[in-house]
Amino acid sequence: MEYFRSGLKSVLGAPPPGTQPTGAETVERLVNRVSTSTLLEDRRDACRALKALSKKYRLEVGAQGMDILTQVLELDRSDCEIVGYV
């Protein structure tokens, strides 16, 4: 079973188990999650994570996420919680 799992991971392109994603990669995934999520809770969670990362990775969050975050402000302006995160 482990052989099948490792083969599947290599085909799908999963990173080796010892490597951690960089801050820019994490920000990119969260921005993608904000832009593609259909559920408000998912967008809210991704915005919360981006806000937490923005303290350490300010440039990455600003460069990659500014357009998406302004869209969130326009589309979800009735939700006070997500507006607070953005």
C-alpha cells in the first residue's frame, strides 16, 4: 500500500516529505484559495491566514493578494468579519 501511495505522490507532484513550503508559496496558495472558494467560510479562513502571514511576509501578501483582497472587499462587504481580516 505504501508503494502505491508513494507512486501516486510522485505522479501528482507532491513535494518530498522533508521540505516545507516557502512563505511565498504559502501566500500564493492562500490567495488562490480566496479567489476560487465559493463558500464564505473558506474565503474568511484564507483571509484570516493571509492577515496572520502579512506581518512576516508583507511584500508577498501585498504583491500577490492586493487585487484579490480588493475584490473580497467589494463582493463580501456585508460580512463584517471578512472585512476586518482584509
